[in-house]
Amino acid sequence: MKNNIKLQSFEFIKNKVKKIPYLFAKKNNLIAIEEKNEKIIVAISDIYNLEALSELYLMFNKEIESKVYPKDEIEKAIEICYH
């Protein structure tokens, strides 16, 4: 299921919020896009990358909600956010 909202429209991307270490984001092709209450919302290209999602849970000690985005769109968002 593809999301219709462009990653570049999220405040975390526009404001270059770096919640996740760059190398971890690049390696796992994911990026934090929002934080609500006790939840971190991430864009990820591989919804079955449970190891990365588990590591994020341990990193933040918060629930992780994932939204599927195309790999190239996440790569572009990572470059915008971290550079």
C-alpha cells in the first residue's frame, strides 16, 4: 500500500530533524517522519525489515509505526534531511 503524502512534506524532513543515526537510516532505508505522543513514525521501504524496526524500538523505547514508501523516495528524503 503506497502512501500518497510526499516525504518532503513532513516537518521532520523540512526541518532536518535527525532522530535516527545517518548510517542506520541509509543501511536500512528508513527515516523518521513524525513523533506523536509515545510513538515514532518512520518511512521504510521494506516493511518486513523487523530487525531494523526492533532496533528502533530499543533505541527510542517507544512504539514504532511504519509507513511504506518507495526506496528512491526514502533515499532522497535521507539526503535532504542529513545534508
